[in-house]
Amino acid sequence: MPRSRTGGYEVGRQRRARIVEAAAARFAEDGYHRTSLAEIAEAAGITEGGLLHHFPSKRHLLLAVAEHRIETTAGWWHDLGPDASIEDVLALRVRTAERFLEQPGLIQLNVLAAAEAADPSSPAHEALAARYRAATEDFAAILQRCADRGQLPDGTDCAALAREFIAVSDGLQLQWVLSDGATDLVAGVRDHAHRILAT
């Protein structure tokens, strides 16, 4: 009996997700440049041709893994709950930096994806720009709830503060990569959190 179009779509979606998860794991362990498409295909349990059916190049896979990382990180923030205090928010920022360091290959990948997305002609540009907009809006909403409870100074621009938090995190990740890990990513995020609390 022929497979239904809906069933075929679901199988393809699941296979694509499996490829992205396998790529994220390999990139995290060995780094983007040292990981081959053949290794990712083997880890995903498919042929390299099957992988290329879903992702025509390694650059397309880089984008998909970068989007997956943003979505995963956003999921950590959704677990905060509506009653989270500004102290809870800042503590999670520090924990997020710690979790990034548990998979250093993905820090390098984040920097590579950002560089790729900086080119307006790249397929990564609009996709990652949309992910960043969504992440900023979600984070701003969390901060706004804190501001509404009087936990941030009157007149705080929560959208601007959300962009600042993301910029600090991304900037420190870039410095971490360029310094071969010498930059203390967690300490940088923690120091920034302390300055916010001191305002």
C-alpha cells in the first residue's frame, strides 16, 4: 500500500531532525571543520546521499544546527515560569553560559553561523535574523514581567536590555573562540549580571 503524503512528510521530518541532532553532537565533540558529512550520516544511520537529500551542503547543515541551538536555548528560558524574579533570570544566564561550555564545539559553530548570516545574500541571513528577533522578543517579555514587579529601575527599556544581554553572550563567545578558550565566558556573564543587579 503506498505511503500517504502526510506519512511521508512525517518520516522525512523525523529523518531531518535526526540528522540535525547527529550533526549537533558531532560538531560539539569534534568541531565544525573537523567533522565530515560522511561521519554525520553514519551517526544518523543514513547514507551520505540521504543526508544530501535534506541538506545540499555542509553550510546548510551549519544553519540548521545553529537554528536548533537557538531553539534549545530558548527552551531553557521557557522553563523559567511567569513568576521568575530578576535574580532567577540572571542566574539562568550564568547557567546557560556554563551549559555552552559543556559543548564547546557549539560555541565555535555559533560564531561561524553568525559570520555566515552576516552576508545578506546567504540563506542563513533571514533565517537566523528571524530566530534572533524571536529570542529577543521572548527575553524582553521575561524582563518586562520583572520590571512590572518593580525588580528593574523605572523606565527600563526591556527590549534594549534583552538585546544587550544577547550581545554580551555572543560577544563573549566570539572572544572565547578567538582566545582559544582563555576568555572566561562564565565570569564575563556573571560580572554583567552583577552590574545589572547593582543598578
